[in-house]
Amino acid sequence: MPATPRDLPAWTLAAAALRAGQPAALLCVVQSAGSSPGRQGFKMVVTAEAVAGSIGGGIMEHKWVELARQRLREGDYLPLLRPQIHRREAPAHRSGMMCAGEQEVLLWPLRPEDSPTVVAIEAALQTLGGGAWEVSEATGLRLASTSPADFFEYCSGPAWHYREQLGFRDQLTIVGGGHVSLALARLASHLEFEITVLDDRADLPTLAANHYAHHRRQVDYETLRVPPGPRRFVVVMTVGYRTDAVALRRLLGQQYAYLGVMGSATKVAELRRVLAAEGFDLGELRGPIGVPIGSRTPEEIAVSVAAELIAVRNQQLT
């Protein structure tokens, strides 16, 4: 089955607890900076007997879980918003970790009246239905009427407000549905990508077997269209040189977070020569793609490509 967003287990635990009438609390990293183990959007749900998700791990997370359980036992439903500074010399709000970054954590005790919102969030994540949720002391926890422009939105201060899109922030489109595509989709399904696989061949066994992709389609490369976007990663790995060139002609000039083509150095050099002679700007094209680890098998190639995708994504977030 295709992967679901990382935070679905947390919302699923929250929905189950509220349905059973059990106390639960949401922990969410609303802001982060530097080498923080918990990044903005990390979240977990805590009940008396279970936890799901993570806000960064380590001693910091342990203390927040214990604090949430203490508040649930005491029936304290006041929200708590507190910085966590990961430096031993910090004068206040030390997390107990030495990562040198900072994060701000929200503890939001879930009330019975939050149940419809929690259930709706869980359903949207399961179906990739989109939308957004938000929380503040003024509005409570609710579905948002508009989505934030940059996936996460946080306004600090006394009138703090946090909003977050539902689903995947990053999209991976793999043009080509062969064995390496299948291996890459399998690996990327653990890396928080919404995955689309496209191929021009009918009845392709590896495309039919790719249950890791959220979307699979047979397309004509001559009319290929992959929507541009700052969080869209595109990998071209079709059956051969000719179809790679056809696909790239349709993709070059679009604005993507990443555009790369798989192949030997000789093949990619020839692709570059031909496309440059046709007037295409190849400044944003990566290839041969993958971290150089001497990969041979589809699984090894997938690891090398996935490592490059992760490096590009994390570089964009710094």
C-alpha cells in the first residue's frame, strides 16, 4: 500500500482515544531553528498508556511525555507553549540536549469537543484529501478555511497561532516505471514524499507491481506534463536514451526543486549535447543522478538517488 503522511499514526491514536473517552494530549513542534532534533511540524499524541509520533526524541521528548501525562491525570486542560533550547549554557528553557538548535513545543490537551476535528484530520490524511488544520487559544483546534502559503505557518506572541497543511509537503514524480523506479518508490515511501510514477508502456509488470506509489499512470511522453512547483522532485529513468530525451524536452524550462536523469556518464553527456544544440537551458538538470557509491543493482541505485534527493531537500530547508 502507498505510504501515508508521517503524522497519521499520531492523529489515529488521538481519534481512537477520543472515541473511547480517554484523555489525550497533542504535542507539536510549532517552530524550529538550527540543529534541532524536532523540526517544525513534528508531532506526537500521548495517552496514559500509549504514544504515537515524535517531537525529536531523547530526554527532551521523555520530559514532555511525562508532563503531558501528569496534566492528563490532573485534568489540566490549559495549553502550554514553551521554547526548548538545546544548549547546556542556555540561561532558561534548557531541553537537556546539546544539539545547539532550538524548537518551540505546544502541548494541547485534547477535549471531547475536539473529536470531530481530529477525526476529519485523520480521514484527510488517509485519503490525501488536502486542506489544513490550525490551533490557537482564541479559536481552539479546528480545520482551517485557508491553507498556509508555505505548508507551515506560525505567529508567535500572546495571540499565537499555528496552521499546517494536511498531507505531503514534497512530491516525487518518477518518469519511467521499470525496476529502478519500483525500488526508488519503495524507498521514497519511507521518506515523506507523495509519489507519482508515469510510463508510456501498456501492461508494464513493474508499474502494476508498484504499490508504493500514490499515483500510477500510463502517459504519452510526447505530451508529458508534470506540474512545476518548489517542492516537486522529478526523476527521469525511462526505458532508454530516446524516451529520456523526449521526456526531458517536455520538462526542461519548468521550475522544479529537482530535475535529474538516470544513466551512464556517456549517455547523459550525449543527452546534454543534443538538448543543448536544440537550445535548451540545462543549468538545472542533474545527471547522472545519484550519490557515487558504485551502485549496480536497482536497489543500490535507488539508495544513491534517494540520498541525493534527501540532500537537495534538506539543503533547501536550511
